[in-house]
Amino acid sequence: MTDTTATPLTRPQRGSSPRLLRQRHAAERRFRIYGISAIVIAAVVLVALLGSIANRGASAFFQTEIALDIYFDPEVIDPEGTRAPDALYSANYQTLAKRALATRFPEVTDRRAKRALTRLISSGAGFELRGMVLATPALIGTTARYWIKSSDDVDSFVKNNVARDAPESDRRVKDNEIVWLDALIASGDLGTRFDTTFFTASDSREPEQAGIWGAVVGSFLTLVVTLSLSFPIGVLAALYLEEFAPKNRWTDLIEVNINNLAAVPSIVFGLLGLAMFLSIFGMPRSAPIVGGLVLALMTFPTIIIAARAALTAVPPSVREAALAVGASKLQVTLHHVLPLAMPGVMTGTIIGMARALGETAPLLMIGMVAFIVDIPGSFTDPATVLPVQIYLWADSPERAFVAKTSAAILVLLAFLVAMNALAVILRRRFERRW
């Protein structure tokens, strides 16, 4: 008979099993520690980066203002008394602010000192007063107390961005100006208020008058063009490739090219837009319609890949059941497969649009780096977008634009986080597990 008795393990084998088990457990613990450490380091770096941006940009949401008694002199605003809109628009309102400041400091009589005194207020203060008069012509001939924006140098000084004890030659706010500012602070006529201009105005050469609204409108118009083109074409391309196209060398070549386009640097699409849309078709430079076309070309691969993945995730049983009851291939795709895949399609589209919102390089190539003061009103008007606006402010020599740049970055990050959060919500709300 065959001896079936198990041969006992040798002593080295018996001792090696617990040792190997301990080694495996130790390796797993080390791997877990490495993973947690990587997450902690990434979180710390992210918090430090966002904290640095927030610390610099928080002050940009507030603006230093000076309270002045403004006399809306009819001789300056409307000397002929016609109240014609053209006359009211072209009046020298900056003179009214200068006179009010001179009245506040009557002891300043020297010509050079008067010029220094007028530098306390923004050079765009007249635009604020003009807007008030155009909205309410009855102000002409009256005196009222208004808060006027200070200059960017005064704003930086009040926000402690300029050291008071620094040598006078090293700061733009001179000693006599500091004396006047201290007098305004003591009387309660100088303070910082929430800057609504930052959210309602477009770009300006003066930091205290610059805002992001023009860039936000330009971004919105550009994304409308991008979404209108990339979403339907991308989804239809994904439907054809996944549901109708035969599997041959041509479709394989198309799939490879789509995957390669997703990895192409964005500036290449800008060069394509410069060569095609501007040079050949003669479309308007720095217009949202051109920017939208360029970003649509860049977004196509992302949407197609995401849509194909969502279509693939739909179980074959859904298609087979629909075909079994007599539905055509087109009906199966449009009535059953596409609605079930739509959450994934929408998620990929939102992620692609978020990427397009943060792009700068392709838009620089088509001229959207221009200095645009007016808020765009159509898809063909000159415009800029929020990332390009950040780029322009970061390259500006004025110190006050440093805070403006960080504040605009915070706004852009808020938009990106909101779009990605929307993608996560849609996926969790409509996703079905098979």
C-alpha cells in the first residue's frame, strides 16, 4: 500500500513561515505609512499654496476710500445749462474731486504740495462722479458727501504694504502725504470698504479702478461657443465610433489619433487657430468666437474619450433587450444607451470645460492678450478671459496689481472647484451601478 502519511515540515521551514508573515505585514504597514505621508505632504503643500494666494489676494477685495464734500459745480459740469447728455458726459469731473480735497486742506497753498495732495485720490475718481451725475442730473448745483477711491499708492500704504519707517526715497508715499493721511484717519474720513468695482468693472491701467467683470463676460461667451460646438460633435463622434463604426484599421487609426490629440500641448491648438481662423478665414482677432473655436478643438478629445467610456459602461444586455423587442440600432442607441450613459458624458464634458476655462496659452496665440477696457457685448467684440487677465496683471509693474492678481486667481479657482463639484454631484446623483 502507498504510505499517505504527510511528511512533517523540517525545522527551518516551520520557522520561516511566521517570519515571512511578519515581513509581509511590516511591508504593508510601511506601504500604508508611505501612502498616508504622501497624502499629508500633498495636503500641506496645497494648503500652503492656497493660503499664500489668499493672504495676498484678501486685501484686493477692499479698497481705501476718502470721504469728501463734493460740490457739483454747474459751471464745470454744464456751463450752458442745457443738461444735454453729451455735455454732462464730457465735463471735467476730476476737477470737482480736486477742489473738494483742496477745501479739506486749505493750509496747502504751495503749487508742488497741491500736486502731491491731488495724488491722494484716484485718477479715475472723475469717472465715479460722472456716473453719479448721469444717473441723477439733479445733483448738479448741490453739495454731498461721497467716498472717493484713493490712489493705489495710498491704498498700499494704508494696507501696510509700504513701511512707514522706510526712507522717504524708498517709498512712493512721501512724508507730507503721510501727514495728510494721518489727519484723514483721525477725522474718520479715510477707511477701507468692500470694493464692488473689482467685480463690476473691466480692466484699467489704474489698479484701484481695475476689475474682472469684463474678463468674466469674455470667459462666459468663449465657453458658450466651446460648449455649443464640442458637446454635440464630441458626443456624436463617440456614438458613431462606439455603436456604429466597423472595427477595422481606419477606425483604429482614428482612435489612436483621438488619444494622441488629448495629449497634445494646448499651445499647438493656439497655433492652429492662428493659422486657420485668423490667417486663412480672416476672423476677428481677440474675439470670443475665435477663442471658443480653438478651445472646442482642444476639448473634443476629452469629451469623446469620456463619452466612449460612459457608453462602454452600459451593459450589453440593455442593447440586446431593446433589439429583442424590435427596436432599430438607432433607437437602441438614442432611447436606451445614450440616456443611461448621459451622467458619464456630462461629467466628462464638465471636466473638459473646466480645463478650457483655465487655459491661457492657446488664447494668447489668437490675440486675446490685448488690453480690453470695454465689456464685450457679443461673440465678435474684442474680449479677454480670466486666465489671460491674471497673466496681464501678473506682468504689470504696479505693486497693487499683485493683490489683484491673487484675488483673480481665487475667483478662477472658485469657478473651477464649482465646475468639478458639479461633475461629482451629477455622477453620484445619476450614476447607476450594474
